[in-house]
Amino acid sequence: MAVGDLSDLKARGLRSGAPGPVRRILRAGFGVTLPWVLPAGLLGLWVLSLDRGWVRPYQLPTPPTIMSTFLELLGRGELARHVGATLNRLLAGYALGAAPGVLFGLLAGTSVNFRRFLDPTVQGLRAVPSLAWVPLFLLWFGIGEQARVYLIALGAFLPVYLNTMAAVGSVDRKLIELAGAYGFGPLKILFRVILPGSMPGVFTGLRSGLSLAWMFVVAAELIAASNGLGFMLVEGQSTMRPDRVLVSLLTFAVLGRGSDTLLAALERRLLVWRDTLAATQEERR
Amino acid sequence: MGAVSRRQFLKFTVALAAVEAGSACAPAGAPAPAPGSVPKRLDVLRLDYAYYNPVSLVIRRKGWLEEEFGRDGIRVEWVLSLGSNKANEFTASGTVHFGSTAGSAALLARANGVPLKTVWLYSQPEWTALVTGKDSPVRQVADLRGRKVAATRGTDPWFFLLRALDSAGLSQRDVEIVQLQHPDGEHALLQGQVDAWAGLDPHMAHAELVGGARLFFRRPEWNTYGTLNVLESFLDQYPDVVERVLAVYERGRTWARQNPEELVAILAEESKVTPEIARRVLTERTAFPDPVPGDQLKAVLREIIPLIQKEQLVPAGVDLKAAAEALVESGPARRVVSKSAFR
Amino acid sequence: MTGAAVRLSRVSVSLSGHPVLRNVNFEAGPGEFVAVVGPSGVGKSTLLRVIARLIQPEAGDVTVSPANGGRQARTAFVFQEPRLLPWLRVIDNVAIVAPADPDRLARARRVLTAVGLAGWERAWPRQLSGGMAQRAALARALVTEPHVLLLDEPFSAVDALTRIRLQEHVLGLWADRGFTAVLVTHDVDEAVYLADRIYILNGWPATVAAEVKVALPRPRLREDPDLARLRRDVLAALGPLPLTVEGSPGEPKI
């Protein structure tokens, strides 16, 4: 078969070469709209259920009501105040939990004795359902910021530690042998082979730790708080303002998603060398 | 630490966290049916009971509602309300048909769009005051500036706090209001985690007698009554059920006035306080006057309208006077009271 | 850069309690190209790792002495897979094994050019083909200017055409730099084409079954009938079929 005979290929139903401009636009359009289909559907369902009386406005406010409450809170600076309080707690707790998580994960991954020392206790802690910690922490640390930040730190610590430890364990033995063959000392092996090699797993842990930190921030703010998005949720609930509840929920969703996106972008930059399916899919984007 | 033990604290806060996380605005229980349809037969009657509604404790204990509705095959279920905010949530979501709140909380809910109807006044209490610890430097409301005060938003003690702050020229922005349900607020005060607490009986009396706490700001004339509320739709569909429930409440009210010592015993047992504490609450700070909600309720509600507007507790443009008018429904109670007068 | 003399005398090695090598005597002179052949799993790679001091023998001596004096001889290892660190660019992969002096990157660049990878310095390992990655591994081995280059079946993972190109590369670099080369391979053709001498390992535990001299001048032609004859000799020395080793798995092959 002559290599240059494209009409023959077309006849066999095979596409020839790169897609034409129309195809490209359609494909791009499809890719852009696809993530919005589901939210649009939910929005439609929302409006419909209010319209048909399946739910009452005092149970689930209309989208315009939410919008106006949102703008009102924004204009008064109240939303910014609550967002600031929540983000403060989140970042403090996350840093406090993730840093030891990486450190102990590395230690537990590389040293059998350290793992035997720390891991059983951590696995035990892991079994406790997250919400159960809230009253306990409030009892031990009072109702101040301390309790909340420690709670969030605990939430962030566990997945970071577990994922880091696993990542260290899964570093390719061949690479470690290579390092040994070229005379790398133990510190050089740790910093130039084990640490970079565990980075993908560490990032998985960091992202998972972030989402848990968000969950713990809500839990911590549901009780005995005086500011924050979680507090806004409870406040709205107590004063029969479901619109404030929803503004709080939506803000949570946006911030949570946004922070994960930032972390994912950082991950992509630092892990540009990865040779995985996910990495190639992102390349094609 | 007394009756409000650590275990209770833990139990309440875990339950609180779970309920809060799950029930933010989801409609539970029976949703209101579309207007114009034939009402379904009622299978279950759900009411709340609360330590701040002593008559509810009596009729629940005596089983009078089960007696009344048992012959029709209607089951009766009881749900504990830990505050007006919870009672309002339960009523709005259909978890209960009858909710016990303070008048101020009922008005707030109505103004925020919940179609409540106050059909009964179950008490005229001085059930709230501002409380501080035994050795606290706080002497008057102005001392609260910049301090931590425990209060439950959406309840009468919270309204009381806002009014008190207003009277001293402060607003809620001048203090840090820590959101805690009533029993937890008491606990926090006694643990020294907050400087003051907008208290509610019987927890308040408990704090006084067991924890040595001081009621440093009292205003009996600011009370907004204990109101029993239903959803408008429930009243429209089951007006006879409402009247029968109110008739039982009237029976309870009469019994309470005639059996003060037994009432003390019931309150003490239910809310797990000593009889001494229960007695202080019931004899010194609670009365059971004319239960028909009418002008007396509207008058006290009108007093708090400026406060609600000042603290922006409702969306701008809401007509609070109209809400107060729409809230109060004296018909059923009047009929019940006149009937019982003839018995 | 000149090579080193490698000598193993009466070396025995056990792995996980199983004897792998017994009483092995092995010699490679400075600048010599020596191949080690034998059935799959016999212990050829183990022998190489002993020379590289990655495995300690339980008996016998191992000496690697540089030809031009000096105490410590440098060995460099090329594995069957390229084993490039995926998070470093090609040039950094080469440079990381070199001593840390300001010249290091320039030397890395030079040796990459020598293996034909000029222009690929900033590439990521995942962007390289199998043959290119193995060449980068070769460059990495050479940047340390080793006295002895140890190659563990370095071309078995690439296709036939690439294999030939890589063999020529190695030959050229060896001729240029004069290091001692020890090549482990299961490909007898490769051994007779590249090596000056061939050790044949066989048995369980393995011993040196035979030693074959390849006294042919270079450059050699692959179609040379002398090579074919030598090939037959080597195969004969390997003994009758089956050409695999029975026995328990022992230490997993790294």
C-alpha cells in the first residue's frame, strides 16, 4: 500500500492526520462545556422544585435570594470577615498537621524501628471517626482557637503521614541500588533519591490532607465558634436564615475546590517529570 | 460539676455536631402538601417538649395526649427541644407539628419566612438573665465590652442579651458571642471559658445554686412569653387536632397551678436538677397566666422590632409589624378556654 | 584515563543462605575487554556486583588496582535497565554522580556528546527511547572517568538494531579511553564480537567452566568465520542442554 494514499485510508473509515478546524472547535467546545452540564441540571432542578412547591422557600431559598444575600454579606464585609477567619484556621491547622505528617512519614518509611515505634498508635488514631474528636478537643483545650487549630492539624496529619510512608516504601529499589553503586551516602540517597521519588505519593497525601482539613474546619466551627464560615452555617440555621446557610455552603465549596486546584497546579509543576497516564492526559489539555 | 456532667456535655455536643451537619436546611418529615388538596389522615402526631416548657413535661409524663388520640389510632411522638432555635428548626422542617419557643424567636422565624402561627402561651417566665461567674469582675452590661459571652442564637436569652447590650449603648459587634446550646453555655461559664452567659432556666438556676453564679442583669418585664407554634398549613388542614392538643395543654396548665409540689418533682426529674433548683425556677420565675395569645403578646413583640432591625436579623425590607400580626392566632385557644370554662 | 587490573581469587558468594558462586578465579588486565557468559541465572550478575563491591564474598579476595598507581580504583556500573532518576533531566542525571566541582556540567555535556546525545541534555528521561536512555546511562557511567566499566547485560532490553549501535558506541569509547571493561551477557555473539577474553560460568553453585581467548584483531567483522568458530567453541564449553540452571529462586534478581 502506498504510504501517501489518504483517499484509501478515508475509504476504510480511518481518519487522516490532524482534525480539521471545525472538528477542533467542536472538540474544544465540548471539553469546556462538559463540566458545566451537571451543575446546570442541578440548578434547573432547584428552580423547578421551588416552582412546583416540592420545597418551600423557607426550607430552600430561591437562587435570586441566595444571590442577594451573598451580595449583601459581601458588601457589608461580613463574608470577608468569616472567610478570613476560616482560612486563617485552616492554614494554621494544615501547616501544623502536614509538616509533621511528611517528616514522620519519611522517618517511618525509611526506618523500621521508627515505624514500629509510631505506626501502631497512628493506625489506632485513624480508626476514630473524625467528628468524635470535636467534643473531646473542646473538653481538653476549651472553646478557643487552640482546640480548633489542633483539630484541623490532626485531620491533616493522618493522610499526609500515611501517604508519605507508603510513598517512601514504594520507591523503586533499583534506583536505590543504583545510588549505592555510584557511592551515594545515606543522606544523599535520602535527599536525592527517596525524597524526590516519594513526591507523587506525598502530594496525594497533601491533597487528601487538605480536603480533610476543610472538613475538620467545618466541624470545629459548628460548636462554640463566633466567626467563620462554619459558624455562619450554624448561625443561619439557628436564626431561620437558610439563605445564609446556603451562602456558607457555596462559599465552602468554592474555597475548597479552589485550594485543591492550587495545590494540584503546584503538584503539576513540581512533578512535571512524571511518566503516568494522568500526566499525559494533562499534557494533551 | 453537678448535674451537667462531662458525659452530658460530650453527648450533647456530639449529637449537636451530627444533627447540625445533617439538618442544616433539609426538609425532614412530612412536607407541606400542595394547596387545595385533601389532607391526608394524620397517623402520627409529633410534639416537642422542653425543660423551659414545664407543662409539656407534665402532659408527656401523664400520657394525656396518648389517651386523647389513642382512640383514633393516632400515635404520639415526642422530641426534646434544647432551645427555641432547635424548636423552630423542628417545626419548619416538619419534624414536629407543635414547637415550643419564646415569642421573640417565633417572631424572628415568621419574619424570615417560616409560616408559623402562635396558638398558645404556655408560660409567662422570667427565664433568662445575664449570668456571670462567682468571682467575675463583670458587674454590669457595659463591662461586657470585648468579652466572651455564651449565647444560643435564635433564642430568647440571645434576644435578651442584644436588648441588654442595646440598653448599655453596645451592639453584638462589641462582644464576642460564642454559639453554644443552653446546657453547654452553662458549662462553659462554670469552666471559666466565657466571661458571661445569656442563661435559661432551669440551667440558670442550676448555675446559681450549684456553681455560685450571679445573675447580674435581670429584666422580668422584657419577657416575650413561652409560645406554642404550628405551621400555618398544619392549622389549615387539622384545626380540630390543634384544638384537641390545646385542650390537653389547658388540662396541663390547670393541673400545674393546682399541684405545685408535684410540678417541681417532675421538672427536677426530667431536667436532672435537684428539687431545690426546680422550685426556684417554678415558684420564683414562672407563671401560667391566660394562655390565649393576643394583644399582650403583640405588645411585647412590637417592643423588640427596633432591635431586630438594628441588628439586621432579617433581610432588609421585611415588614415586622405585619409579621407580628400574622403570627398571633388566638382563635383555637379562645375556643378551648371557653369550652373548658363550661365544663 | 587508563584502566585497572581486576582480580578475583577463590571467591565464593552465598545469597540468602544459598551458595551462588564457588571458588571463582577471575582476572582482567588494565584496558582489557573481558566478557562473562553462562546460562540464565547462573550468577554472572552476582560476579559483577562482587567486583563493584555491592556484594561481599564470604571467601576469597577481590582486588581492583589502577594501572598507573593510586590506591582506590573507580568502578562504574551500567545496569540492564537505564535506571535514570525520572525527576532529573538527562544532564543532571549524568552530573549527579560526578564529583561536585564547577566543571561538572561541562564534563557531563562532553560525555553526552560522546554517546551521541548532544542536544538532549534538558530532556526528561520519560521522553527518551530505550536506546537513548541506555546511552545516557552509559554517559553517566563514564563521567566519573572510571578505571573499570562494569556492564550487566546492558543491551538485552533493546531491539537488535539499537543493540548493534550501542555495541559500537561502547567499543569506540573503550578504544578512546582505555578503561577495563567487564561485560556480562547471555548473547554469545556479542561476547565474541566485543571481548578479548571470555569466561564461561556454569554449574550450581557456579564455577568458571572455561576460559576462551579471542585473539582476533580489531576492527572485527561480524560475518568473520573465525567468530563463528569461536562461537561454537564457547557453546561447546557451556556443555549440554538444557542451558538453564535448576534450583530454588533464592534472592530475587535485582
